[in-house]
Amino acid sequence: MNEVDERIRAAFDAAGIEFDDERNDSLLGQALSVFQSTSWWLSALIMFWQLVFLVVGVLCAVRFFNVTEPRDHVMYATAFLFCMLAGMMMKLWFWMQMNRNVILREIKGVELQVARAAASEESRP
């Protein structure tokens, strides 16, 4: 933990606010959280198509080295690039969903802490 984290923890302790340090922020946990939202089916569909584009891209790369005609080289190279770009776009979408879930969780945590602080201020005479 760095100095900033220590100061934040000390400020929370001084204010009597609980610090949630039990969360699992691993990459696997964030990736699995995408499938726990209301649009889990869309995430599953994106993952399926990402896998399809990966397989087709690898097949195009293999075929690229087995053909002799320049026209076929261009066709397989173009198909390979298209598949890899489509897969990257889907991966970027998936990473944005992961980022969205992390940000929403942090905002909810801040809202909870503000509500607790407001409730403790109201209870004081």
C-alpha cells in the first residue's frame, strides 16, 4: 500500500467510516463480472464471435503460406487482417464493459459512504 492509501484509510478511520478492503479486483473477477450483468447474453455472444474470428484468422494465416498465387495471398492477408481487427474491436468492447462495471461499483461505494456520513451527521445533536 502506498502513502495515499494510508492517508485515505486514516481519514476513513477518523470519520468512523468502514473501508471496504475485501473486494476482489483481480482481472478474472472483473471479466466474470461482465457476465453477471443484465446483458450477459450479449457478452456471451461477443465472446463467441471473438473466438470465431480468431479461428478464421488463424486459418487464413495458415492458408496464406500454403498458396502460390499472388491474388490468393492478397485475399488471405486481407481476410486475416479483417478477422484480427474485428476480434480486437470486440475485445475493446469487452474491456469497456469491464471498466464500466468497476466504475459503477466504485460510484456505489462512494454513494454508500456519503449516505453513512450524512446519517451520522444527522444523528449528532
